[in-house]
Amino acid sequence: MAQPDAIVFLHAHPDDECILTGATLAKAASLGIRTIVVYGSRGDAGETNADLGGEALGDRRVREAEAACAQLGVSRVEWLPYADSGMANTATTKHPDAFSNQPPERLAVELAELVAGEHIVAVVGYDANGTYGHPDHRQVHRVARAAAPTLDAGWVLDATYNREYLAGLPDSDGTLDPTFAAAEADLTHYVTGEQWLQTKLRALANHLSQIPDDWDRDKPDTEGFRNRFGTEWYIATPRNGITDLGILHQVLEPK
């Protein structure tokens, strides 16, 4: 039997799936579209103020991510066996097992082996800046581009932010950083909607180890979150002359 069309979302760390693509995953699930989330690392070099009770941070973040993905309706979750690179120019970034230190072409093959048998029509990665320059985020961009031909996927989607929009928010100083995210002119599609935002917020609440201390769990600042993360932006790049978005047409809105 023919496999259903599927979209693979490559993410650097647990919680990235919610922040960058949570609404998209929730919307796709509501439409019956098969989604696969693959993580480059378990986020073991992250920081937390949570009491882990002796549990390793990476193990905790795996459990949080799988719970969040279940809330988002993700069809399948997979993990590449690499270490979190941490922030640039740190000891973890230099580790040979760090995700950012692996050849993208080899990672593309490993990703393809993980999802063998799936009919992947699109690969979701990040923009060339890795949104904010994290080594693992920049690696996601490279691997997604390398994986698309390996998977014979017709589309590559760069998940990103609208840097001009964010610079114009009332709580911003108005500075436009050309190394952050993507320019508005380069954006092609978006996903938005209150229903998807609320699902995204519920899923994000599973990442307890990453929720900052100043986030009020009883009365969260949903308006501030909506302003920054309520719309998920993409740069869609076709391969091999494809023009038909296929199942992506149900999920993405053209800019």
C-alpha cells in the first residue's frame, strides 16, 4: 500500500518544536496530515532552574518533548544520537559528538534512514541564520537542505521569524539585526490562528524545565506570547521545478 504524504520537521532541541512550529504541527494534525518530528539533540547542554530530582536534563527534556508532541498531534517522534552543542564558543560546542560538528550530508543520510518507508513531501528546517545563530540551529538549516534530495522531498521550508515585525513591537528598541531570523521580503508563507496558538501554549507547558522563572504559570502573558509567536513564518523553496504545494496548501497561507 502507498504510504501517506508526510512532512518531516527537523528541530535542534526539545521545545523548539513548539516555539517555531507548534501551531503548524497542530494545524496539520487537525487536517489528518502525517507529521514527523526529528530532534538533532536532547538539549542536554541547556540550562534549567527546575528540580530534576537526580534525573539528567537530557532525559527530562526527552520526556517533555514527547509529551508536547503528543499534545500537538505529532504522528511520530525520532531522535538523532548527538549531543547538544550549547552556545557558540563553549566547551560543549567543541565536543566531537556535538550535533553542529557532524557533516550535514551524513546527517541527511541518517535522517533518511530514520524515516525510511515514509513518503516525505517536505522537510522543515530553519533559516540560514538558525533564527538566532545557535550552532545547532544553523546546522538544522544545512541538514534540512541536504536531506531534501536524499528524501526526494519536493519542498524545503525554513521556519523563521519576521525580523521587521519583531523590531516594531512596543517592547522592542527598534533595532533591526540583519543576523537575526529573516527579512520580511524573503518570507513566503505563514500559519496563524487562535485555535493553533492555544494548542501551542498547552504543548509548550510540558517543557517545565525550560519555562523561565518570570513566567506566571497561573496567569501567563498570552498576549505578549501571541504578539511574538502567534504567527509562524516560513520561506518555502521548491525542488526540481515543483510548483504544486500539495498537502502544504492545506496548512500554509501565502504571504
